[in-house]
Amino acid sequence: MRFIHRSTKRTDLESPGISHSTRRAFLKQTGLGAVVAASALVSGAQLFSPEVSSAATRGDFTHFHPNGKPSGTNVVLVHGLFADGSSWSKVIPLLQAQGHYVIASQNPLTSLPNDVTSTLQTVSQLRGPTILVGHSYGGMVITNAGLGASNIVGLVYISALIPAQGESLQSLSTYFGPGTQFILPPDQYGRVFVDQKGFHWGFAQDIDPEEAHVLAAVQKPLQGTTFSDASGPPAWAFLPSWCLISTNDRIIQPADQVIMANRAHATTIKVPSSHFSLVSHPNAVAELIEAAVRHTAKV
């Protein structure tokens, strides 16, 4: 891989944590405070492990990790259209095994600004360097969210759209492949779905059909007005970027993925994958994210 070094660097990698007063109010409101207090009366009992108790005292869970060896780097995964955070389920354990604190952000898919806001709300929980990873439309989200917090240090695009300022889903429609023929017109509530009968062929032809049918059944609809939402100043102009191009993609044409990646000066790899590369090639996806982590840790 080649690595891109930027002249513009972020130096402030710390963002405010959750305040003690906010945390106390939350505990009081939910009744958890009473549970914790009652647990102190039980001789020899401990409600939480020492590691979790210590993290709670600091108001910071971002450096607690199930394997006990945190890397210090956060990874926020941003899903695309007609999907949710569970689409990253094969990638998440690979990243956690490397000690990264991972959150799969849940886009409301009601507008591009709303999805950007939701992603930044997720980032606001985190302390320390954070990598944003976007699949498909999630690439538009991280392009706009990347400048919204000082601890975001890199962007990773997975079979994704990488827009320039002013571009929208509508204006980028010339980049769409034959699989998009299965996207249905908006329903009476303005929601857009994919025809389940075409989901496997169009989006995920290289995964098990039963798995594709499940993805089709749990798809999250898009509010149709989102197609006209224009992208803002691109974070890839200021942050190092990486891109996985899926060469068998039927949703975003591979040649156009290359054009966008080159425009963003992204470090690029190619994988013989469908659009759902995060499901069919999770190891390649995780390895590219890991490369981004290693590079940003040196900058």
C-alpha cells in the first residue's frame, strides 16, 4: 500500500467526555444509581468488574475493551442505504481482536444532515483518535462528518461514494450500476426500499443467498428527499483517506469508484467483491482499516 501524508494535521486529539453531573443524572433517572448503591450493602458482592467500575468513575468507556488490551484508537462504522449497523457484524470482531473500541453508528436515513448529526453524536462519546469508516452512502456521511470533531484523524471508504462539494445522490446517479434497478419508487410515506427479489443479484451476489435474503428482509428504508441533499466541504481534502474498491460491484460502478478515490487522493486497494464487501470480504475490510489506524498513529 502507498500512504498519503497530508500537510494539514489535527493536533488536538481529545474531545470532552461525558460529565460527572450528566452521568449522575442519567443514573438517577434510570434507577441504576439505586442499584449501584444497594449493591454496596451486599457483603463480598461486586456489580461490575474492576475495569468497568474504573471506566465508569472516569466517565469514559472508550478505553475499556473485552480483551483487556485496548489500542487507544476508536473506529466508528457508518452503514449505507437499505442497511443498518448490523451489516458490519463480520468486521466488528476482527477490529475488536486488534484492541480497537468499535461503534457501529445507526443512521436514521431521513436526510444527509440528519445522518451526519447522528454520526457526530456517536463521535462525541469518544476520547482519543477516531477513524470514520463508511460503506456505500456512508461514504457521503463520513465525508461531511469528518471535519465535525477534532479527534477524527482518518477516513476509510468501503465500496463507497466519495462526493465533492455540491454533489448529491441524484447528481452521482450516473455512477450507479445495474443493481440499482431494484430500488423501488417512494411509497406513500416517501420511504424508498429495495425490491427483496432483486437484493441478492443487485447488492450481494457473492454471499450466501439465505444471508442475502435476511439482509433484504431487515433493510432500513431511505427518505426519498435525501437524494437531493447536497454534500458540503469534503473532509478528504484535509484528512488522510483509504478506499476499498469492489471490482464486481453492481451498485456503484467500479470505474467510478476509482475516479472518486483518485480525486480524494485515497490509498486504494481492489477486491473482487460485490457491493456488500463488508459481508463477503470482512478480512480485507478490517485489514484496510487497520492500515489506516497504523498510519494515523504515526502522524
